[in-house]
Amino acid sequence: MLLDPGMDLTLRPMRYPGFYERYRAAIRNTWTVEEVDLSSDLADLAALDEGERHLINRLVAFFATGDSIVANNLVLNLYQHVNAPEARLYLSRQLFEEAVHVQFYLTLLDTYLPDHDERVKAFAAVEHIPSIRDKAEFCFRWIDSISELSRLETREDRRAFLLNLVCFAACIEGLFFYGAFAYVYWFRSRGLLGGLATGTNWVFRDESMHMEFAFEVVDTVRREEPDLFDDELVAQVTRMIEEAVAAELAFARDLCGDGHGVMSADNMRRYLEYVADRRLTRLGLPVRYGTDNPFPFMEFQDVQELANFFERRVSAYQVAVEGDVSFDEAF
């Protein structure tokens, strides 16, 4: 089974071809930071008011460390326990994509924060900005929960792994980053920060694929070991997502202050609850909040990037690759 201890090295016969197809799809979506032009954003930044500049500074400070936390969890915890070489191919590809995201956010900070001291503070945000530190501590609590596990020998070991994976997919990539993307697309809806939006489009697509891969791992384990998914696990996942919503809402209050029109802490609360319910539904669990999406510009983004995600042709970006990957295949 997928979480059996050990590390199968044999790709043939392939036990989980769906993971391999996700790896191939990810290759077709290669992009580089050098393709993102942030120069057009500088005039927009100069025109922002004080509250909007605070929002952007806090946002890029979170970006500076967010993907590094994800990459560390991939390397230290997830890769060694997924016992299928085709799945590990995808995780290897994901690690490359996380490195590209880290490079993008490094370039973003160097462009948006020309002052050296401000950049230093942004890179150390987990140490001195409480709303970012609290989110990081939430992540580390779940990452560290399986750091001592070298093999998943028992039922409790497997449950701990699943909780780490759900936190990784539903809370970090599926909630924290979706909340961050909402601020970017709010600026874009006003015709601002087009360079940031372009890079975020590509990060958004990558992160959506990462999330769906992780959920497919959960689906596979659920089919193979249904006894792991009992009422206790459901309650743990629900509490975890509630804690993630609370941490991200504290971040929203820090960013939004008294509000910027539609971009207010209350609307962010509604959006986060809406997204949290979507993650619970994807996991086959009852919704918690029943809240509608208050941001029409995010509905547009979902249609643009996620609708029938694996049935659409790739149009946002492609590069030439060698081998038997065909661009005529449905995405």
C-alpha cells in the first residue's frame, strides 16, 4: 500500500499511473522568474496610500518564508513516506517548483523594498511580526509532529502522516496561500500591480496542482486503509482547519486595519470560511461555516485557472520539452 514502510524503486509495473500523469502535466507548465516583469509595478506602488503599502509590505514578508516552509516539509517529512516511485517523481518536481516560487518572492522583495533594512526585516518576519509568526508556528507544529518518524509502522504513525499532509494541502497551500492570492487579485481587479499578478497566476496554478496531488494521496490512502478515517480523525481535521482560519484571520486584520473598501477583515473572514468549506468538501467531510464568497474577482480566478483543471489544454504558459510528452494531450 502507498504508506507501507520502505521505498519501492520499481516504476514498472506502475501501481499509481495517475501520479505519473500529474508529474508529466507539471513539466508542461514550466516557467521561470525571468519571464515576470515587475518593473511596471513600481509606479503603482508609489501611488498606493499608507494603508495599502502596509498591506503589500506585510504580504511580501509572508511570501518570503511561506514556500520555504512548504519545501522543508516536502524534504523532511513527506517524500520518505510515500512508497511509490511515480508519486516521488511528482514530489521531486514539486520541490523544484517551490524553489522557483522562493526565487520569485526573493525577486519580488528586492524590487518592492529597495531599502536594505526593510528587506532584512521582511526576511525575518517570522521573528518579529506576530501575525506571521503565529502562522509559521501553526505550520511548524504539524511539520514537527512527524519529524521523528523514519517509518510509518503503526496505525497511529499513518494517522499522524495524514494529518501532516492535510495541514500541508488544506491549510498551508489551500488556505494561507489562497488568502494571500486574494490580496493580489484585489489589486489586479483595480488595474494595479500587474507584474505581481502575472507571477501569482503561475504560482497559483502550481499550488493548485500541489494541493490536488496531496488530496489524491489522501484519497488513495482512504481507499486502501479506510479504517484510518474515523470520527476522531474527522474531528482533528476540522479543528485544524478552524485553527488555520483563525491564524489567517489574524493576519488579515493586521493587513487590512480599518479596511480598504471591499478588502476588509470581515470580508476576508467570509472568504477564508468559504475556502475552508471547499477544502473540507474535497476531503469528503461536512462543511463547517456555510459562508458565501464575498470576492467576485476570486470567482473569476477560479474559473480562469481551476475549472475542469485536468480537462483543459494548457494555455497560460508552456515550454518545449524533450521526450514523449505531447502538447496535444488534454491537460
